[in-house]
Amino acid sequence: MGPVSIPEQTVAPHCYAHPDRVAGSVCRRCGRPICPECMREAPVGWQCSACVREGARRSPVIRWRPSRGTGRLGNTRITPVVVALIVVNIVAYLYEQRHLTGDFERKYFLVPVLVHSHWYSLITSAFLHANGTHILLNMISLAIVGPAVEAEVGPVRFLIVYLLSAVGGSLGFYLLAPEGEFGVGASGAIFGLMGAYFVVARLRGWPTQQIAVLLVINGVYSFSGGIAWQDHLGGLLTGSLVALGLMWAPRKAGRPSEVAELVQGLAVVIASVVALGLLLQIPPGHVNL
């Protein structure tokens, strides 16, 4: 019996990148044989390393940015900073209930005539509330409007809008309310978020009917008696202007870079602090309405 030759088609192919190794599969993209070391899992079958790199170069992965177009009123899930603010408000309210005295009120509630000696009350008063119903209504409003704004502008800029609106609301009360009146509540900050959402919606071309109706209802309620409408007005104006400053960009410039956004944010914060500081130089209740 003579020697038997092995048909060529039965010889196992070798990896194109490692000729000394037997191939374990074929690249679904280029069709070349590849060994287990070169095999990269693909949606269907395997690809070689070179094809994977080429695919990544042509179709780079885009990281999801929560500050880009994901927030809509009424259909945005609760967001981290909103949750944190609700927790802080509740903890502050519980602390307030345990330590509430006349001295506590004079120090941490907003009393226009005492603001210059207790300047921190401009912010502490925005985390305190008159009663359980007061904080409940404010936190519900925050949970409705806050997530949409945070999802669109991002957590850092959202916190900037919230805190500056809180101070702006306090200054509205400082300037427009009787100088001896006491004021507390997160309403100024929440009205600021409503104003911010309206501005963002206009810039993005979203429908504004919902937020407009919400503003009208809350505005009417503000003037129904026993409500610090001055705080609401101050917060609304501050939140709208701050949001406009943070979100505005020339149309021809396209989307600003992260560095440009940082510079823009710092400029808005500095300008807002300076403007609010100048308003604080006006005597309390001087423009009382």
C-alpha cells in the first residue's frame, strides 16, 4: 500500500496574526482566520482585534451626558440632587421642631431688620418651614419640577440655580416685606426652578403650557393671603436670569465645550453674587409694597 496524502481542505487554518497557532474561528468582518487570543466577541460571532479597533475609530462611543436634553416636566425620574435637597430640608425641619425658640427664630428665620446682623439667615431660612403642611407642599413641588431641570442642566448647575434662587427669594422678602416680619420656606428656590425650567424650555423649543399653568396657579396662590409672595417673586426672577446666563450660547457657536461651560458658570455665579450683594445694601423694607 502506497502513502496516503491528506486532502488540502482538511488542514486546519492558522491565525493570520499568529501563523504558528491554529485558528479557532473566522473574523465576521474581514473573513480572516483568528486564534482564541485574537478573538473579540461581536454582536454576531467574533471579530479580530484590528477590525474591532477600526470599528471603534469609525464609530466612537459617545458618553451619555445627563445635562443634554433628557429632562421633561412630568416624565423625568427623581434625580440625585433633588433627593439630597429633600433630605436636607426634612432634616432641617426636624431639627427646627426640636430647637424652636424665639432666639432660634431671630437667628435663622428671615427677618429683614436683622439680616445685616444675621446674614446667614438668607440661606438658612430657605431650609426651614412653618409647619408640616408647608414643607410637604414645597417638597412635592420640588420633586415635580426639580428632576426635569437637573436632568437638563446637570447636577452642578442645578444646585447653583437652586441656591442662588433661594438667596434671591430671601432678598425679595428682605426688600419688599415689612422689616419686622418673619419668613421661612423653600418656596423662593422652587419658584426659581420653575423660572429656570421655563427658560430652558424656551431655549430648547419645548412646549411651555404646563409650566406656564403651574406658574399662574402658584402665582395666584401666592397673593391669596398669608403667603410670602415677595420670596416667590425674588426666587422666580433670580432663577430665570441665572438659568438664562448658564444656558445661553450664540447659535452660530454651537454647543460650548466643557471649559467654556465652566467659565460661563463661574461668570454667572460671580455676577449673581455681586448683584445680590448690591441689593443687600438697600435698607430692609425700603421698597415695601
